[in-house]
Amino acid sequence: MGEVCKTERSDKMTSTNEMKRRMSISFAILLLCAAVLNSSLAGPQPLPNPKVGFAGAQGYVANGQQWVRYNLRVINYTAYPNYLFAPAPYLPACGNNTNASRTWVDIYDRSNGKRLYGFCALGAPQDLTSLWFAVKHGERPPAYVYIVMTDRRTNRTYKSNTVATH
């Protein structure tokens, strides 16, 4: 009789230990699911505003006219993921370009907010290092400019610092 009681008690202890083990595993899984759900609900981390630098000016000729190209570069271009520059045929076209990129970049004159030039077909973050606008040779360029990056899918805009063009 003593053996039967001992076996029953041993089975109950094993059963209790197994139940505790399963509850611990279930609780750990629940915590992991909550952490994953919380991070996905928070959405992607916000991107920084672009930091623009002046990269020099150069003369060139186009259509028989002389121009000066003012080169700009986004210094923190590596902060922007590739998907921002993927073709986005599901969004409105850029002229005849039905595969315009998801993110467009526009350059503005700081003094009056006038749009000077824009880019709608950048293919990678690296392309942010080759931005430019042109002014006819002999005309005065804007003293300061800035860029605005527009993620057309989310309607988010990222405005840069202003940079001198001289």
C-alpha cells in the first residue's frame, strides 16, 4: 500500500512540474508575441531630415545656351532605405514616366519658396549625392536653397537644412 501512495504522489509531482514547465513556456511565448506585436504597431522608425551640403558649381552648355549647375548632396543619404527609391507604378506618373520612384525630391529657393528643380526617378539612396539645379549663365542664383523629400506612398515629407550656394 505504501508503494501505491508513493507512486501516486510521484505522478502528481511530475504532473505538477510538467504543468509549471508548460505554463512558463506559454508565458514566454506570450511575452514574445506581445513584444513583436508592439513593435509592429509602432510602425517604422521615423527617418531623419536630410542634411544637405553644397558640392560646387560648374558651367555647361545645353540647347545652345550657357548654364551654371549648382550641385548639392545629401550627407546623411545612408539613413534612407532603398525601398523609398523603388519604382512606384501604382502612384501617379512623373510626366511620361509611369515608373517614377516612390520618393520625389524638390529643390527650393529659401527666399521665396519657389521650386527650382525636382527629381522623380532616383533609383537608390546614393542618388541623393548628385542633386542639382541650374541657372542661366550670368543670372544670379538663389543665395540659399533647401530640399524636400516626399514619400508619395505615406505622404510624409522631410525638409532639409538650408545651404548657401556660394
